[in-house]
Amino acid sequence: MPDLAQRYIRLAHAMGAHAPGHIEGDFGPSSWAVKEALLTKVLQREIDELAEAVTDERHESRRLLTERVTPSEPRSRAQGRSA
């Protein structure tokens, strides 16, 4: 299977896209996704844009999580105040 089709299938499944009549236990490549992936040459650009958006969103989520988890002052100072 071409790399483009594999990327499309992984992205489609990761985003929760399912074929009509999808069965929850079917996690393998679906023929509908392969066929759709091979239909257009514009798909490569769309996949790249989608992958970039997903990556940007993950980086932003990690940044926000890190800001929330990272203490505003070093631990040693915080412990020194409680002593």
C-alpha cells in the first residue's frame, strides 16, 4: 500500500472517521479509506496540512500543560518557607 494511503488511514482513524456501517472492533485499514486515499493527488497536501494542524495542537496542549504543572518558584525556596 502506498505511504500516502497509509498516512491517510492513520489520520482518518485517529480522528475517529469511520466508514458507514463501521464495527467498533475493526481497527485495520479499511478498503474505503484506501480507495479514498488513492482517488486524488491533492490528498497529499491535505494530509500534510492536517498533520501539521494536529501536531501544532499537540504542542500547544503540551505547552499549556507544562505551564500549569511547572511551579512558579523553585522547590527548594518553597520548602524553605514552610520550615
